[in-house]
Amino acid sequence: MAILVVCPGCRRRFSVSDQFAGKSGPCPSCKAIIKVPLPTEEVKVHVPESFASGGRTVSGKLATKPIARTETRLRPGFLLGVAGAGLVVLAVTWVLGRTGVFQDRPLAQLVGLLLVSPPLVIAGYSFLRHADDLAPLRGMRLYWRAAICAAAFTGLWWAFEAFGTRFLDAEQFWTWFLVTPPFLVVGALVAFGALDLEFGNGFFLYCFYLLLTIVLRAAAGLGWIWQVAQSSQFP
């Protein structure tokens, strides 16, 4: 059995026969005196006892199978519930819009947007957090983060209405390609930071939110986004 030896002078490594264990001799490279260690002096790395047989659980039992992870699946009932709730919100918005509740009333527009934004964010997040995800947000942690994300999305709408529309020209459609990209990027970053999404999924979530709020804006009697008036403060 060979013994690994490291010269203290030139740091050269080589193996010697175990018959020289405990003896001293010159290094073949730099002639420095080297003492060959005994087999008992060799450093050995021991496997922790708890993992010697594949690891143990907190109860002390051997963990011979992978630990099952909690998966999130979209159930048909959930999908139908989201679709039904969306139709109800759309119908209520349309009825209120016919009564003129939102016309020239920025506060009413803001309150309405703040009410619908968190459910929209949660619905979009639920579609994105599919069964392959390891640790989806749940409970109050999800609600708080969705509320933060929804508030930021609402702020982006306000910024677009207050500042973005000033650079839009109804006769120059290309101006939309200059104004909208910064808002899309910021919206994706907000979802990325608030909901622990990848940037691409955050971008998808913000586009999903924009699409639905644009439809709700039209249902509220405020016109389509390409007909936006600079006097309006909120969608």
C-alpha cells in the first residue's frame, strides 16, 4: 500500500511504499529530509454517522426515498371560479360606467383600480406558479406581496396617464413604441421583486394585468387606451 508524502522543502508530492513508514530520507528532488508518516497518521475523512446509511429524518428514521415536495396544480374549479369572478367584475364595472361614476372622477377611478388590482395579480400569479415550482407563495405572504405589486402597478398607470400620454401623438403610432417599453420593463421588475418571479414571467404577469385593466377601463366608459385623454388621471 502506497503512502502519500509531501516534501516540506519543494512541496513536491509523491508516493512511497508502506515499508518506509515511520522512516526518514532525502527528497529525490531537493534532498530535504522527509519523514514518511505512519499509516495511522494519515488524514482520513469520515462520513457523518447520520448520513452513513443514506441520511436520517428528524425522527431518526432512515431517509431512503426523496422527500416529496408540495406541488401547486391548477384545478378546473379554480379556473372556473376565476373566470366567473372576472365576468362579475366586468359586469359591475360596465353597470357603474353607464351611471357615470368614473367620469371625470379620478378618486373613484383610483379606488376602483386599487380594488381590482390585487385579485388580478393573484390570478395571474396562480397561472404562472405551476406544478414544477418548488416554493410558491401562499397565505398572507402571497396576499401582502400581491398587494404591494398591485399598488406598484396602479402607480404605473398613474405615471402613464400623468406623464406618458404627453409624448403620445394620435397621428404618430410609432410614439407608442417609445413610451410604453419603459413601463413594461418597470412592471416586469416589480413582479420579479415582489413575487419572486423570473423576469420573463414577471413581464407576462404585467402584460396580463394590463390587458385586463384596459378592458375594464373601456367597460367603465373611459374609452380604450389608444383614445386616452390627458385630462384623465387614472384608467
